[in-house]
Amino acid sequence: MEKADKSCLCENCEFREVVIKYLDDESIKKLCANKKEGLYRKGEIIYYQDDKISDFKYLKRGLVKLYRRNGLNDEQIIAITRNFDFINSMSVFKEEKYRFSVAALEDSEICSINIEIIKKLLTENGNFATGILIRMSNIYEKIITQCLEIRKRNLAGRVAYVLLYFVSEVYNSNIYDLPVSRKEIADYIGMSTANVIRTLSDFKKEGIINTEGKTIEILDIKKLELISDKG
């Protein structure tokens, strides 16, 4: 049997790891033949809440936010997620429509595979199904943990936690262009935009951070970590 060309699967991708570990060459070829890649510019919507689910999606490159709108049309940010995370919820396997929206926070590349193909492979291969569910569960455990960590902190602690998240989980750098607005930070941590602006201003006055437009530089990471931990 002709071997599958696995070059269509991204290096360092958790989905690639599951596919190669559990699927045979014929199934891999089928996935590769049906995989689509799409580039979304910063601010573009990848899918809307209540859109019909047609694909299983994962983030190849970039940064996205998962959010929903409440009855007052206010935005509630559920998570900010990075490279190689699945950006579908568990509900893709039982619902017909998405329960939240996803938008690109920076230029992002999304890989999509028809959901019916994925469902068929899940029913035919228990190990593949387990591998996918474990990885999706890990991602959702991280989202829940982040929500709980944010909730237990006060205002300053919440803002510090978000700034440190970008340092350690997204950019691996103490200086970066903040990919979200002050309002989006407020929506994410459950505080007002005015409070977020005031807290960032306080951090700057205290010499903890420096800001120039969108650029954030962490000047005293130990102090910021202390505020996050004690918050």
C-alpha cells in the first residue's frame, strides 16, 4: 500500500501527533485530501455564535479569542488561545451550531477538516477518539483553570495575571505588542474598562511596566508576579 504523505500535517501540532499515532496511511491520506487552511487577518471572525458547524478546526499559527454575546449584546471573552490549540468546543460532536464565536487577535492560520470525516474516524477508531478527547479535555481544563484563577484575584491581580499570561504562554518575552484592547482585557477579567486603564496607569507609575501605544514592557516581573499571586 502506498504510504501517506504526512507533510500535510503541521510539525509540533498536537493534532498531528494523534493522527500519526493512531491512524493508518489510508485514513491519513483521506484527512490530508480534505484539509483546508485559511488565513484570517487580525480582527476577522473565524466563525460566529450560532453558525452551522461544518468543520473541525485547529489553530496552526496565531492567536484567537473565544467569546459570546449576552442578551445586552455585550461581549464575554471565554478564553484567549494560542498555536496548535483546537478552537472547536466539545459540542462540535453533538451540536449543529457553534455556542460561541471565535475571532483572530492577530493574523492567524486555521486548519479545517470536514466534521463528518472526523466523526467517522472517531467511531471507527477508539484510540483516535480517546487521543482527540484527551487533548480537547486538556485545553478546556486550562480554560476553566484560567477562569478560576482570574476570579479569585482582585482587580490589580487580574490585570497582572493577564499581562503575565502573554509573557509566559504566548510571546515568551517581557516586551510585546498587546494583542487585545483595554476593553477586551476588561471583558476577559470581568472588570470595567476604566478600572483596567487606571490599573495599567498605576503599574506604569510604580515602574512595574512601561507602555508605548500597544507595546507593553514588563520592567519588574517579580513585583508583577507578587501582585498576581497576592491578588
